[in-house]
Amino acid sequence: MTLIRGDITEMRVDAIVNAANSSLLGGGGVDGAIHRAAGPELLAACRTLGGCPTGEAKLTPGYNLSARFVIHTVGPVWRGGAHREDELLARCYRSCFALAREHALRSLAFPSISTGAYGFPIERAAPIALREIRQALAANAPLRVTVVLFGQRDLETYQACLEAAGRRR
Ligand code: ADP
């Protein structure tokens, strides 16, 4: 797995993951950026999907993106940490990997799901994300996964978690 700082809309991969909201009808943050870069056909495709429950994921084409597909997943809104947020966040990653397997995708790029507008503390989200990615890679060797962090501090948080997990093993 690779951690980079960048804009996920520029990734040339089989699929980029969108941290969407449950309507799948567009929002701010990474969702807005993906819809702007993909063009209006993406919204038209999303309209046919009937939304998406928290923790699940749905796939569309990437349209004008360099990525062939977009996997839309809906992360949990942070409500203090005792409302199954950890479990629901883990489930997002698992749902994305299940779709990747189903569609035989070889390369995926993830944003930091739920840690923007949804308020999930990044120090708590990063170890969950990295654990789920590591487990998926162990089960699916040909897969390449990049986590694209938008800010330098976010990148440093993920890097520190990855190094800490490496030291524990
Ligand atoms: P959520 O509602 O799941 O919290 P957000 O889009 O608000 O989703 O934020 C998720 C993460 O995506 C945040 O860390 C935010 O900084 C980041 N982000 C925003 N735009 C981009 C982008 N173009 N590429 C990658 N990450 C982005």
C-alpha cells in the first residue's frame, strides 16, 4: 500500500473511492471534487442507484475521470464514538474491497473516509483504514491500494499509524 498527498480525482487507477453521503446525490469535500471532475453523467448514474446505507458501497463508471470506476461508500457520521462508528467505518472499506473483487479491479485509491465533514477523528480512523487495507491486501495479493490524503497533516497521521503498526508486527 502507498500513502500519498494529493487530489484523488487525478488518480489513474481502476477505481477511486468516494466518501459520499447516503443520498449519493453529491455533496462537498471529496464528493464534490469527484463529481466536478467526472462530469454530470456521474450524477445521472448516481440518481439511478437509490442511495446507499452507511457502511455499504456502490459502483459507477468514472466518466471523465482517469479512473475507470468510482466506488461510492457512505462513512459514519461521528457521534462521539459509541454509536458503532468504528465498526461502520471498517465496513465501508470491506464493502469497497468486496466490489473490487466482484469486478476484478486491480488498483484502488481511497480518501480518508469520514474524517472531513463527518467529523471522525483522523487519529482514530487511520488505524481502522490501514488495518482493513492490510487485511484485504493479504487476501488479494495482486491488488494495489493507494491512500490519497488531501493535507500534509493527514498524510503524517496516516504515516505514523502505518509505522506504528509495522513496529508492532
Ligand atoms: P466525509 O463526509 O466522509 O467526512 P469529506 O469529503 O468531508 O468526507 O472528507 C473526507 C476526506 O477527504 C477529508 O480528509 C478531506 O480533506 C479529503 N478530501 C477532500 N477533497 C479531496 C480530494 N480532492 N482528494 C482527496 N481527498 C480529499
